[in-house]
Amino acid sequence: MTEHKKVPKVWGSEEWIVNYDYCGKKLILKRGFRCSMHYHKKKDETFYINKGKVLMEANNKKRIMKEGDSIRITPGVKHRFTGLEDSEIIEFSTHHEDSDSYREEGMLSGKVDLSKLELPKEK
């Protein structure tokens, strides 16, 4: 069980609301920053864009997500977010364990030059 806590990240922060058999988090993603490309063997996640605009990369596909959009990421799917605007993302998932995050070498979190990103067309 995890108590309510805030976790600083290079790309912004995570606010853990609950982490029992299920997990709820509020992610603050700064414009021009991204999280690392990663996957989980056990964790099943749904992300809801509450504010802002993000580039979501999952299964080697890119998608621009904006307020009101959601996406489910099942176990084994490599994924990452890039903030195209300052954004707030709500995460609903199965229990979070740090040991279940597998990061891709060379695809770490940090600042990105947005002008150099290849973006898909918005729908």
C-alpha cells in the first residue's frame, strides 16, 4: 500500500493518489520534456489527458493526444509521452511496482527540441 505522495521527475512530477490492487496518479508533464521509452510486464494502464497536448508513442506508432483523449497500454507495450504543451495526465492502472518498469537504453527521459520532432497529423 502506498500513501498519497508526490514524486519529482525530470519531465515534471507524479502525484500518487492510491496504490493498492489498483493505482491512480496525476502526472504533470512539462512542455518540451518526455519520459523514457519503457514497458511493464504486469502493469495495465489507461491514460486520460485532463489538460494540454502530448505526443504518445506506443507500439512504434505516434499519436497526438489532447484534452479528453484516453489510451490503454497493456503489459508488454513500449510507450512514452512527450509534452507538446504543459499537460496533466490521469493514470488509472493495476498496482504500480518500480521493479516492473523496463527502460529502453538510449531512450531516456529529459528535454526535447520540439521543432525537431516528427509529428503525426492531428485528427
